[in-house]
Amino acid sequence: MTTPLAGRKIDGIFTSPPYVGQIDYHDQHIYAYELFGIPRNDGLEICPKRNGKSLQAQRKYIEDISAVFRNVLPALRDDALIFIVANDRLRLYPEIARRSGLRIVEEFHRAVTKRTEQGDDPYQETIFMMVKEQSRAAFKTADK
């Protein structure tokens, strides 16, 4: 069977991975598991809230998220743009980029002032624009 991407590369990615120790996604979406009879895989969730934000949890997060991005690199064009939305108050994404074979080109910051599931405490999100490290794309390296 041929897939739609067979022999083709992806132009880019826009994603918002889980944040370190902030949400238990399996618990948040329990209705879907129950409604559709989907088996839960809580143990596969990357850095759920129940694991906290300890240094150990942060190291595991860096390891797991980096593995995800390394896994997708072969499917990306050399000039692909990768946009990652993250609440990176722990400043983990420079290390994640390094370990993933990505380079941060630019950072965009936005205030998040209202989120129902997060309460009323405002926080900052960063949108990281990245490229493959070996990319010859003509982007200025961010001074971050």
C-alpha cells in the first residue's frame, strides 16, 4: 500500500508538545477513552503533570521530546521550517534543539492570559522557529 507521503518530504511542522508537568492528557480526555473504548496508554505520555517538574522530570522531557524530533527529521525537506509552541520557562528548548539536530532561528513570545483548564494565572509561551542543523537555508542564527 502506498501512503500519501511515499517518496515525498514534509515542508514543515507546527506543533505544541506537552509542557513539563503541566497537564495529564489521558485524564483530561478520559471521556474519549470511555466513549470510544480506546485503551489508555498513560505510561507513554510525555512528562504528565503527575510526574511533576523536578530536574529528573525535566531531563526525561528533554530526552523524550528530542527523540520525537529526531524521529521526524528524515521525513522533512532540508529547508523545512519547524515551529514549536512551548511554555519554556525552564529554558529546555535550546538543549532540545541541540539534541534533535535542529537550530533555533528565531523566537516569538506571546502572553497567555486566559485558559480555562489552566486557571487565570497568565504565563508566557514561546514560538520557536527552527530549521535542520545541517540546513543551508539562508536564516540568521538567533542570538539566544
